[in-house]
Amino acid sequence: MKRNPPLISLMLVLLATLSLSGCGGSLFESKKIDYKSSAKLPPLEIPPDLTVPSRDERYALPDGATRGSATFSSYTGGQVRSTNTDVLPQSDKMRIERSGTQRWLVVSGTPDRLWSSIKEFWIETGFIVNVEKPEAGIMETEWNENRAKLPQDIVRGTLGKVFDSLYSTSERDKFRTRLEKGAEAGTTEIYISHRGLYEIYVNEGHSDTRWQPRAADPELETEMLRRLMVRLGNTEAKAQSLIAGEQKQERAKLKQSADGSGTLELQEAFDRAWRRVGLALDRVGFTVEDRDRAQGLYFVRYIDLASDYSKKEEKGFLSKLAFWNSSKPDINQSPQYRIYVKSVGTSSTIQVLTREGGVEKSDTSRKILGLLLDQLK
């Protein structure tokens, strides 16, 4: 039989296209973010008998004006004075600080003024805000999956519109936001740290799975910082230019003593070391219960990420409806430690202390310092 070369070539191109769409769609979508959750609730429907006609402020008279006596200049002046322009920070005073792979945002304004805008940002991104501690400057989202990592093939494009819940990725993400007063008066430093899990099979029959922690993703943290800058008033181009730039390479070194205790030496002054240690603690899974900057102390407990997510997955359908019940893990079951950051000239040292304040000399101390070293080196 005589072959038709153009027809064969066309078929090969079609097969290659289908294979890319079926198993490699994420190649083109890997940089996209699509978190979907029940945080995006529809607006409440108000019964007609409870609806109050809204007032049109365009025709309101300025204060002190009477009918027939208001001038156009006084009217427009009153309108301008009533406008609240002090909601978002000034974009020209927004900047990115960086050290190694760590980045954080410095904006004008106080933490209490920025709190609601940051919470709205996470809800708009598709997350449920699970932990709010304004007094400690801590906000943490619930676990969620990035739906942009799902393969965008023909089958998913057809069935996914109806049975979207049948498709799921093997990864989960959550983010912690930490707000601290900046070194400059009237500024706030915003840190975003990522925590991740991935699902693996634990038997040969692929019938049982287990969630395991995965490394923090600095690129994902940076992307969230960029989006937050836009949410706080920056343009896309300005936010991208602030994110871009060379990274400063910092070095940390771990020293072990003969008595079993360890000390992490960081070639940075106390102010920067304090901030970086706080972000590193967020990344590796510690819950910061309190902190004392004057004494250089973080009071922390460790929460196993896989266990935290497994408890969430074990809840049944009826228990999920009972949203008023608390589902937070009992952190009091894990021991408390103190992370001590001390200034030594132009450098800093980091030690793990017991709850009572003595030097921790156990294997746990070495593991904690090892986790911090991975983030700070």
C-alpha cells in the first residue's frame, strides 16, 4: 500500500499535541496559581421585606449648608474632605528586603491598619484563614491545593466542569503571615512563609497513602509577596521590579560543644538575624506562641505538618458542617522551647533553650538547629 507522507506527518503532530495536553499540561501551567476553597462564599441574599433603600451620597448637602445657599465649590470641597484616602499604604514607600532566599515586604502603616487588607487578600486568593492572632501579628491559612497543577487535558476539560471534585493533586499548601513593626517609625514588615505536604503510597498495592512534609517553596512565597503588593496598591510592573534583583548571599555556621549543646553563628547583626530566624521558624513548622525581642527570645512549639493535615482529613461530612466546633490541633501536647538570638558584635548567635531557660543539650536541640541552618545558610 502506498503511504501518504503528508497525512502521516499530520497524524504524528496531532498525537504529539494530545500527549502534551494529556500528561504535560502542567509544563505550561506550572507558574500559575489557582487556589479554590470555600473561603469564597456567595453574598448573602436579603429578603425583600428587610431591604433598605440605599442612600445616594451624590446629592447630599455638605455640612453647614442649607437649601439654596450651597455653592458648587463648598459642595465639592465637602465631598473631597469626606473621602478616606488613608486606607492602603503609599506604594512609593513599599519595598522588598531580602537575605539569601528569604524576602519580606516593608510598607508604610501600622500592623493593625494592614490586618484586614491582608486577611482579605488571602480570602480573595482562595484560602480560609484558620488562625488569627493580632496581638502576636500571626495569621495562618488552612491547607489548600493549587488547582493550576492539574493536567488540563480534554477529559478533564469536559468532565471537570461537572465533577471537578473528582480531580485532586497530591500536594497541599498553607501560608503563614507574620507582621512586625518595622525598624523605621510608621512602617510594618510583612513575612509570608510557605508550608507544604505531598501524598505518597505506603504499600505495594497503592491502596494506602500518607501525607509527608515537603520543603518550603521560596518562589511561591515570593509570588505571594508580589501579589500582596498589588493588593496593597502597587502596579503589576512596579511589584515585579521590586521582586527582581540579585540576592545577597549570607552564611551561617553550626558549632557543636563537647557537652552536647550547639550554637548557630549567623554573620548578620541582631536586627536582621532576629527577622530571619522568625521567618525560618515559620517555614520549618514551629508555632511561635510568644516572643520577646528585647531579650532575643522566641517561645515555640513544634507541630508535625503531616499529623495536622491528617486530623483535618479524618473529619467526616457531618463534622465539617459543625463549623462552630474548634478543629485546631492541641499544641500543648508538644514541649515548648526557647530560641535565643544573641548579638555578638556585628554577628549573632542562636541557641535552643529549655522551657525553663537552660541550654537544651538533647538530640532535639541539634535537630532544631539543623533545620534552622538549612534555612539560614
